[in-house]
Amino acid sequence: MDLERFLPEAFKKVPLHMDFEGQKRAERLFQVIILVFGVVGFGWGYICQQFSQTMYILIAGFILSCLLTLPPWPMFRRMNIVWQKSVETVESTDQQKAKKKK
């Protein structure tokens, strides 16, 4: 079933791709955010002597990292993907050469 036909036209125009460099940047950003919030959460939980505070801060970091890295923001689509041209099969090139000779 094709669900795309039920979407409004505005949603169909939203780009859904992310280039390879953008994926690398998103992964690095995700790791840094989780690490920083984990260290801060551990420190704050240690000071308060409550593990729940650590978990709340870590969950907040996870939600923030998801909001920043999961959507294909324009900062993750700066490098256009350049695809190579398709390689023709040997038979089709031989057929084309034969047609040119005739």
C-alpha cells in the first residue's frame, strides 16, 4: 500500500536524505551529546546521591541528541552525493557498434 499518496503536498517536498559526511557528523554529535550529558548526570547524581537525577539528565541528553541528529537537517546535507554513470553491458555496446557500422 502506497501511503505517500495520503500525505499533504507540503510533506512530499521535505528532503529525507542525508549524505555520508552528514551521517558521520550526526553520529559524532550524538556521541558527544550523550557523553557530555552522561558525565554531567553522573556528577550531579553523585553530588545529590540520587541515581534518578543521573537518569533524568541522561534521558534529557538522549532526547536532545535525537532531535538534533535524526531529522535530515540542512547541515547534514551539504555534500551532494555524486553517483557514477551506469556501466553498459558488453553485449549492448557490441550491438551499438554493429548498428553504427551498418
